[in-house]
Amino acid sequence: MAEPPIPLGRRRRAVPPPRWILLGMLLTVLACVLLVNAYANASFTPDHQHSNRGQRDVPTSIVTGGPIISANSEQVRSYRLPDRTIALTFDDGPDPVWTPEVLRVLDHHQVKGTFFVLGAQAARHPDVARDLVGRGHELGVHTFTHPDLAELSGWRRDLEYAQTQLALAAVTGVRTSLVRFPYSSHADAIDNEDWPVLTAAGDLGYLTVLNDTDSQDWALPGVDKIVENATPNGTSGAITLWHDAGGDRAQTVAALDRFIPMMKERGYRFVTATEGVNLAFTAAGVDHRVDSGAAAAAGDRWRGRMLVWAVRGADHVLNAFGILFVVVGVLTLGRTVVLFLLAGRHARRRRAKDWTWGPPVTAPVSVIVPAYNEKEGIAAAVRSLAGGDHPGGIEVLVVDDGSTDGTADIVDALRLPNVRVVRKPNGGKPSALNTGVALARHDLIVMVDGDTVFEPDAVRRLVQPFADPQVGAVAGNVKVGNRRSLIAKWQHIEYVIGFNLDRRLYETLRCMPTVPGAIGAFRRQALRYAGGMTDDTLAEDTDITIALGRAGWKVVYEETARAWTEAPTSIGQLWKQRYRWSYGTMQAMWKHRRSVFDRGASGRFTRRCLFFLSLFGVLLPLFAPVIDLLALYGLFFLDRTATAVAWLVMLGVQLVTAVVAFRLDREKLGVLWVLPLQQFVYRQLMYLVMIQAVVTALTGGRLGWQKLRRTGLEPAASRTAG
């Protein structure tokens, strides 16, 4: 039931409305981080489908020329290395595992190589890139994300070059004038779509380096075949292509260790690509020299650092998400297994033929109904309570807490002999409950929300656990009465799975955190011992339940005591209700936090209770969005099949849990057809509610009660809804 405003002098500070701006900013930043990661992983890069599309536009001198191409809008020339000269070039690195292995072989044979690096890889592995330069090897641009440049627009191609240069500037302090396009080959393979890309790069000042021999080490053909592929014909000079990243490069390392001394024995010298270019220029009579690794400008270094931080930060976030995904998955599966074992055992024990709480409880019962503007449902609620079949008699005490809609007059007009109405100034729900307890005539007390309809035997069944003198409170079985709308069906599923199944678990572990306000029973002695209801939190039911557990009282769940409540029928109303519940629960946890250090029953109960509440009531809902975020990310940027299978497995686990919970609660399974839809809307809403409640708690706000709109339930209709 919604609590009324607190009179002046006792009014709670109202928290600002949900911080949509803060939440929106958080989601926007998160989306940007994931997009950066997707970009760095080449998820926006078109698939390589390049095939030869004619060479009419390509100059014959290029097609028949060498692998070193200087082409722009003013001139077109190509060059070859001199005889018995080899340049070892490596693509796709740097790699933290295989690049150092390649360097080990090169250093052993005192040979320098040229590494055409990917900007994203250089950003991710800056130490390896710095080591390349520090050992005297040279770098070239192999783009930032390894796209087929012929498939990209001009600005995207320029961006690929520029971002790679920025990454190199940040991590090595140098820039390069060498470029090699992904998926490039020999000069005779340049076609009409490659040529504009090549000349555009030349206009930017780049010298294109292709290859004479391709080791094809990426195909893992074996060491002998790699050496054969890389060996030039006769005494020809050659730019040879190798790879230091992109998979297992053990064959590459072994082939290099054989290829280098073999070619030295044949009289070959090894040079870097820049040295080979300058030798080619000299042989062609060109008065020009290419510098290897010019110093990068200070501005490029700063901009490069920002780019590197963005890439590495995005990687760290996604890695953290991956860890959280595993943690959430393990917690979800672990919780499911524990629920199956303990909740199932609880149900079997209760349904055993010889099960009994003890002698039948026939003591009279006082039912307290705190009411504030409950005109829509109060008559049905009171009739259902007054007509209960408890043999000891039922006293219904309606505490009208300053209603302005005639709630008290409606109850008076019923003229039921066992119903009393108490009118009091508005003071809040805890105040109304405490007033009812003080005026109640009996020691067994049932507390009910003003919008809840009881089944005829609910009160009788609810108080039977008091046959055990250690039981201080009993939680009943709350059902959603208005199940016709989709959102109400989702809540019905949640009540059966998330509330009733959990209560079986919590009773078994002796750590019940909440006796629901809709249907709960208490011993007067236990309430007095715990200090009664307080307005310290917005979840007075959780607050008093934890207090009872700390005091050593047993709190149990009676599944056969059923009451029907009216669930919110709009997203806005549901948000208000769950926002208050989540925030109030965290308030109660914070209030009782110090008792985890208590000795005896208080400490044992609090440690168990707060552990499970923190783990499954706060952390799991807070981090559960990771599963959906990664599922969405995976559908767009990762393996769609694997992502879909993982999501379906999680849905299957939830479906199995739902079937078990519905069987234990003796509910019809037909409504579970909406469970998959629930994963796309309702679950996300509950995530946002929890995030908003945590933000409110961390920013120090206090949330006031919100009155929910009600239409009322009828007893017969509520019992047959479904």
C-alpha cells in the first residue's frame, strides 16, 4: 500500500525525479566505448570480396614493374630491389606472442626487418611496437583496422592512414612514409579499383610497398613450403612477405630461422624496405632518399595518446564485461541449482503426509489493514478478511490514515460485525500499523495491504506455523490478481519465480529477508521485541523481518495461505513501485549492516541474509544487463550463431526455473508463453530500476512514497484470473 505524505516536522526529504540525464549519459558513454571496441576490431569493415576487376586504368609500367611504387597525380614509377638483395617484411602485427619470437630470430641472424603494423594492434601492444623501433627495425602503415581499402570511401581510407600514424606517434614517437594495403599482392595483381586507392595514397606522400614473393605462411603449409614460397628465382632481389600476427606463427619462426642463413649462403644481403627503396632509387638514377622513421610532431603524439587510451580503455571495458558475463552466468546457474535443490526439498517436506506444524492453531486473530485513499479496493479486501474461516475468530481492524476519498466511510457502510474502523491523522504506513497493533485485541496479528483480497482459508492457514513456538512471523503466498494485461502477466511470472520460489530457499537457509506487506502474520511478542514498525526505511516489511531474524525468531513461508493483489498495469506505475521497493531494501540493508559483526543468532542471521540480498537482490540484477549488452553486441559485431546459442541457453535455464516454480506453486503453465518477451522489455526495465535506485542511494537522496492508481479486485475474479 502507498504511504501518505508525512506531516510537517516529520516529512522525508523527497529525492529528485529519476536521474534520466545521468542514466542517459552513462548509457551513451557505454555505447561509445563498445562502438570504439567494435571499430578497433574491424567490425565495421566490409568483408573482403576483392577480385580482379580489369586493369585497363592501370599503367602497363606498373603492372609489369616492381613492388615499390611511387605514384601520385604527377608521376607514376615503380622499382625493384637490386639482385641478391632481400627485404623481409611482416604484416598484421605487432603481436605480444609472435612478434618477439620473430625478433629473436632476426636478432640472432643480425637482420633487420620492416613491419607493416595495424594501428589498433600498435595501440593495444605499445611495448612491442616500441621494441621494434628500439631494436632498429622499421615500421610501415598497414591501416588501422585491416579493411579492403577499395571498398571504403576516400575519407575512411584517409582515416585509416591517419589513425595508424597517430598510434605510432603515441607509442613509438615516429611516423613513416611506407604503406602496404591489406589483401595486396604483386604489382601485376593491381586492378582498376586498386589503382585510385594507390594514387590517392601517393598524393598523401606515401610510398607503396608490395611484394615479390609471398611466403603464404598464413595458410600454415609447413616450414618447407613457406621457405620455398619465399625464395626468389635465380639471383633476383625480392621483397618477401611474412606475417608476425593473426594466429599461430610457429611455422613462420621456424621457416625464418632456416631461410635467412640459406639465402646468406647464396650471397644475398638483407635490408629494410627503406634501404631497399634507396638502393632501387640509386640504381634508377633517382636523386631522392626515403627516411626510415622520422620523428612525429608533438601534436600528433598527444592526439595519438588519446586514441591509444580510447582503444585500450574500450578493450578493458569489454574484457571486464566478459569477466562479468562469466560471473553473472555462474551466479545465475548456481542460484538455479541451489533453488532446485533447496526449494524442491522445502516443497516435498511441506507436502509430506505426516507434515504438521504442531497442534492446530485456533487462537483468535487480529487483522490490521492500514489504509490511505483505498476506496477502489477496500470493500473487497475487508469482505474477504471478515469472511475468513479461521475457527478462532477474526477481528479486522482498518486503520484509516487520514484518507480524503471516503475510505473509512466505505468500510463503515459494510456493517460487518467483526470489523472496526480507526480514524487517525495522516502519519504514514508504519504509524498506521503500530496504531493497529496497539489497538488489536489478540496476540496473533496479520498485516494486510488495503488492495489485497484473501482467500477464505488464507488467515487460518497463515497462522498455523505459530504452533511452533520459535516462529515469530509467517510470509504468505502473494498472487497477482489482474493478469489480463501483458505487463501483469510478466509480474505474475515474477511473483511465482522471483518471490515465492526464493522464499522457499530463504526459509530453508534460515535467512528470510521479507514478510510481504500484502500478507504476513506476526506474534505480538515478536513485534514488541523487535521494536515495532519504523519509518527508517521505505521497506518497513523488510526492516521488521530482518529485525525479527536478528532477535532469533524463525520466519517461515506458508505457501497455502494465498492472497491476491492488484499489480501495476502501466510502466510508469510499475517503475514507481519497484523503485521504492529496491531503494527501501537497500535502506534496510544499510540500517542493519553493523549487525554482521554481532555474535550469536543476530550475527549468523544477518550475515546470511545480507549476503544473499546483496548477491541476488542487488549485485546480480545490477550486473545482469551485461548478458543482454553482450548479446546485443555479439549479434552485431561477434559470432551471431554463438551469441544466439548462448542467449537461448540462458533463456532455457530461465524457462526450466519457471516450470519448476510454477509446478511447486501449482500454477498453470500456459502463461509462460510470454517469458521470452519478458526478456526484451520487462527485465530491462527492472535493470534500470535497480540502477536508478543505486544511483539514488549513492547520491544520498531519500525517496518518498508514491501513491499507485488502483481499480480494485473482486474476490471471485481474483481467484480465477489467469
